[in-house]
Amino acid sequence: MPSLLDCPPGTTVRMAGIEQSSGARRLLEFGFVPGAEVTVIARGATGGLLVGIGDARVALDSRTASRLRHL
């Protein structure tokens, strides 16, 4: 499955899952659960992403974004 890091700004995807890591639980708490819609709002100069999930906006570094898988 492709990672969220591969999505250009303006793309909306449906989450498939998260690769296991020490921060996976925290991402689940933010709402990055399978089936959730996530919109990539912007990409930062260092490769990180600003994403929208529900009514929230979350900044992700590139390493974290690469662990988020979408359908």
C-alpha cells in the first residue's frame, strides 16, 4: 500500500493502517484509523506534511508520514 508521504497537496485518501512504531498509538489517538479520510493540505520545505483529518489539522514529519498507509 502507498504511504501518505507520496500524496501531493489537495489529495484526499482513505487510511488503511499504520506501520508499527513507537508513535503508532499516538497517531491512532489523533484519528489516523483504518477507514478515516485524510486530506493532504500542504507539504513543508523539509518534506513534512500538513494534513486534515476530521476537523483537525496535524503536522507530520516525513518519517511519520511515510508510516501511514492509504488505500
